[in-house]
Amino acid sequence: MANSNTKFDSLREWIVEHKLRTVGCLWLSGIAGSIAYNWSQPNMKTSVRIIHARLHAQALTLAALAGAAVVEWYDHKSGAKAERYAKFLPIDDLNTHSHKD
């Protein structure tokens, strides 16, 4: 159980770091899957197949963007985002600079 928990956490971290890449991959796989499904349907014009594929991919992209927004909101509420960026800020620079200067 602990191993699957770490796999899920590492997958979640990768998705958080690569949101646009994840949405792009979902869009590409959605359009490819939709085209493959629509091509198996008989008696449908090619233009209708392409339009259906685009609509399916667009809906999948909107769902992925909504999911990315939920992940971003969760990170903001839990404070995980601040912890993630804190490692890039040197402690010495934070103490020596003030906004009063």
C-alpha cells in the first residue's frame, strides 16, 4: 500500500510540475482515440468524423484544465505550493533584503 501511495504522489508531483504538457498529451490522445472510434463507425462523412473528434478532444481538454485548476487550488490551500518554491529561495537573501529600502 505504501508503494502505491508513493507512486501516486510522484505521479501527482509530475502532473503539478508539467500541467501544460499533461493537458497537451490528454488533448492529443483524446483526438487520436476519437478519430479511431469515429473511423470505425460506418456511414459517416469524413468531415463529420473530424468535427466529432475535435469536439471530444475539446471537452477532454476543458476537463483537464478544470482538473489542473483544482490541483492548483488544493496546492494553494494546503500550502504545498509555498513549500515547493521555498527550496529555490536562499535563506540568506531573504533576511538581508527588506522592502523598506
